Amino acid sequence: MNFRQEYPRPQLVREDWLNLNGEWDFAFDDNNVGIKDKWFQNKNAFNQKIIVPFAYQTKLSGINDTSFHDHVWYRREFSVPQEWNDQRVVLHFGAVDYRAWIYVNGQYAGFHEGGHVSFSLDITDHLTWGTETVVVRVEDPSTDETIPRGKQFWVEKSAAIWYTRTTGIWQTVWIEPVNPTSLSKLRLTPDIDRGDVIVEFDLTGDFLNKVAEIEISFKGKKIVKDTIELFEAYNKRSINLYNRQIFRTTFHHIGWNWSPENPNLFDIKITLKNSESQAVLDEVDSYFGMRKVHQENGMVYLNNKPYYQKLVLDQGYWPDGLLTAPSDEDLKKDIELTKEMGFNGCRKHQKVEDPRFLYWADQLGFLVWGECAASPSYSEDAVARLTREWIEIIERDYNHPSLVAWVPVNESWGVPNIKGNKQQQHHSLAMYHLIHSLDTTRLVISNDGWELTETDICAIHNYNHGSNDEKSKYEEFKESLSTKESLLSSKPANRGIYADGFVHKGEPILLTEFGGIGFKVGEESGWGYTSVKNEEEFIEDYRRVMEAVYASKALHGYCYTQLTDVEQEINGLLSYNREPKCPLEKIKEINDTWHSNTVKF
């Protein structure tokens, strides 16, 4: 049986491709002898089967072993369609945690480090055009606290806020043919103030005597067609959309900006042709949204209007797949359930999510704060690893309109001494400026939770609301949120909101973690920041906590913890299996009271 057959790269789509998910040969290499014994050339070294793209720790992999195995190997045979024999063949990995060595037909083909983003290899010169073999060797140090591991625990049994590890291939593996002259990168930047979309693309191969045709359409109606004669590998065009027919006639009344309320998307097709024969060399489809996010006057603006963000913390774990969603429909369902509860987005916590999740966020209208797995400890190696990973994250996900903020550091993880340590402060500042140097279209939060340095949002975590019978603690919580002064002087985790030497400069203040009401459903057991015994108490405790948030005269948004239970945490609005803990309309009713109580924009 094959899993996850949907097209894995929604922002750069080609017609021809071949999915390599499904059953692979597999082996643990606990003595790390695979290289010496040349397992990349030895079929007999593989003594198990695994279902890709699920990690061996998951039920869906068919192995379901959560113990430490730091070195694992994969092997699969496949055939390349003969009609591709005049093309280059590219092998793609959605994500492999953490280091991967790739062999094709017994020959080394490439290496990648970084467990959360995609990478590709041109394997054409290794092919036989018969039965091909790909072998993947993976190293994932289970106890190394200097690699970006997010919520993956470095102790064998899950506990507290730490979960089961993910080792090896955990997103789709696939191949596609590309012409020797083809498009390699596509970057789409909306400018709603000018009404332009800036189209940038890079080419591989010979670009002389070639042309690129750009077609843009909206809801099936073509509005732009432009042809570019190519003189270099990098090309950039600014295309104005305001003055096109779409905005003067029948479509004008529905608007054109992308937002959660109106997720309007433009389709774009780029076709590379031989300028003389007009033969098509490459054709890719993508899409973009005309969307702007910025902050000023202490508020976040979406499309030049103040916008109150009602987010939920989303860990992106599933009981049978861990970091890998069992199906594309599961990714879509999480967004639909979240919107059904009256939220307009999520903070994807300590995980770089599958591009298919971002695709559905774009399509359905759902804000996303993008985060990266943190390393628990600080070291110069950890700095380099995190930096490299962020460069790849932004390159992969830049075009998604749903992404409105980046979170490079969370709760001083990986920078435990940032309060006064200048070196760790410089790391936070470096990440803030690096991300802005690569992406000018989104906000960056320097250290979500506390001990912030330079930041676009003052993001505060506070779980000190107490249980329903702790009236004094709740009143203190409510008071701490009430004004800008009380928010900035609070120490919810005995840590200051800003690191030493840094102060609030008027950026919007959001409460980006709170809640976490524990409510056991079914046979699951675990913990929450507070606990209730039944559905009625759950609804009333949620109402109580949200009333404190909505009573604030200074908060301009929030992120509630959390969407689902995860392993030993039973503090979700949904169970781990995505079953609602109460009627979703009850949560929506509470969330929708925002407009009558909060700051008026």
C-alpha cells in the first residue's frame, strides 16, 4: 500500500513525476558498520521493511520501535519511465532527520544535513535505465542536544513537554524529469501598495536563444501574459495587476487581497521555450496571494488594516505518524477544525511543517507563524546548524501567503543564558537580522515568550491563570494582562520580558502561549497547566481564561495552547485523535466575543 500520493511541492508543480513512497527495505545499524561493510551495495544487509514516509518510531511505518537507533538504512528499487531518457532526473526528499547520505546504484550521489527541510539531487549520471536502486544512510544522534530537535526528547521515554523522536525519512520521496534547461527557483513577492507582483526565477542549463512566457490568472480568467527573452540565468520582472481587466469589471466587487476571510489566490504559469522552434523546454505552475503584513502604532496590520490574530499553538503530531500526517486530508482537517473554533491561524510550534499544510493554509485562509526546531543547548555548532536550516526554510516556503511571521527562537531554548550573555544575545540578533535580510515581507519574533532582543512583536507566554478555585491567582493573571505597563513588567516564568539591554520600542504585544487546560477524555492520561473533570468545566475554564485576555487594553492578539493533546499532554482543545472535547461552536462563541471587549481598531 502506498501512502501520501499527493503532489509534494505545491508551489512549483510539474506534470510528470513519480512518487517513491511505500514499502522500502530497512535496517538498523546500531554498531555503525554499514559504511565499512558497504551496505549501499549489499541487498542482504536489509532485514526489515518500512513504509515510507513514516519514521521507524511510528505505527504507520510498520515497525513502531521507539528505542534509540542512531544509524539506520533504507533501500528501494524503482524504474524510471523510458520517455524521460532525454531529460535530467532529479531525486527529491521532503525531509530526512537528521543527516542523510544518498547512494544510487551503489554510487555515492550526495549528502544533506538538516532534518526539517527539503533537498534534491540530480541522479541522471548514476542511472542504468533498467532497475535502479536508491539507498539512504541516516544518522540521527538521539542524545545530542546541539542539533535542532524541537520537541524530540533526548531521553528514551517521553515526559513533560518532550515527545517521541523522529528518525530518518518523514516526508515524501519522489523523482521528476527536467529539461537540461529548466527553472530551478521561483520567488513571488506581492506589493499591494503598488499593485505589483515581483516575479524572480533562476534557470539551469543553456538559456541563450530561449524565452520565458509568464501567464497570470485569477479564478480561471487570464489577466497577464508576458514574454521575456532570456539573456542570463537570473530573471526578475515586476508585473502590475491593478490596471488589468480583472479589477475594472466583473471581479472588482470580490476584492483581490489574500486574507483568512478572503483567501484570494492568483495562478501563475511559467513556460520556457526555444525562441526559434517554440518547443517547450519546461513548464511549471504556481500561485501567490496579494498580501502584506507589517506592524506600526503598536498593532499588526494585514493588508494595511489592523488585524487581531486569534491563533492556536499547533505541534503537528499525530498518534500513528508522529511528525508525519497520515494523509493530506489530515493536514486539511486540522485547519478546518481550527477555523471552526473561531481561530484565524496557528503558531506551528517547534516544527517546519510539510508544504502541503501550507498549501491548505493558503487555500483555506489561515495565518501561520513559521517556527523551526530548536536545539536545547548553546554551542557554536548549534548556531551554524540553525542558521543553515533557516536559510533553507525561507527559500522553500517564501511564496506562501499564509505565512506571516517567523519565530527563530522560543523561550530561550538553545540560548539559556540570553538574559545577560552577550554572545547568546548576538545569536538572537543575528537570526532576527538574517531572516529580515532574506525576507522583507514578514514579521520576525526574536525569542518568543520572554527575554526578547530586537523583535517585531513582543510575544509573551503566561500560564499563571490558576485553576477555577484559585481566585487570587486568576486575578493576578488578569491584572498582569490588563495594561501595557503590567504586561511589560510581568515575569510569568520568573524571567523578564526583555533581555538585559533591550526594551520595548512600541511593537505590538501578543500573548503567544497561555491556557493549556488539562481535560482527560477516553483512556488517555497526562497533564495540563490546570485541570478540569468534565465538559462543562472545560468550557467554563476556557471562557474564564479568555475573558482575562479579552479584558486587556494592551493585547493585540493571542496564541492559545493548544490545538490537540500530544502523547502525555492532555491540554488540547481536541484529543490526540482530533476528537473535540466539547462542541466546537462553544469555543467559537467564546472566541467571537473578542470584538465587543478588546481594543477597538
